[in-house]
Amino acid sequence: MGNAVQDKDAQVDYLKQRLNMFLDVLDAIEPEHTDLEDIDRLIQMIDDLEMKCEQFKKDSK
């Protein structure tokens, strides 16, 4: 996705931005028009966030 994020503050900012992006997508969803692909996309976003958190945690050791 770009340059590696090494600085602790930059890592937190990155995670905040990604979480805010997820929340924006979640807010924009209309339940009556949501299909399985939309739910899969949300799950993938959460999985990506979790992977980044684990990567940042591992890098900080």
C-alpha cells in the first residue's frame, strides 16, 4: 500500500485512518440493500486491520 510504517505514532495514525475508513463504509451501508459481497468486504477490512495490528505489534518487539 505504500511505504512501510515504522514510527509508532505513524502506525497509530495509520490504524486510526483505516478504522475511520471502515466506520465510514459501515455508516454508508443501507441494511435493506446490503448483500453478501458487502458483508464479505467488511469482514475483509476487519481482517486487514487485525493483520496490520499484529504486524505492528511484532515489529515493535
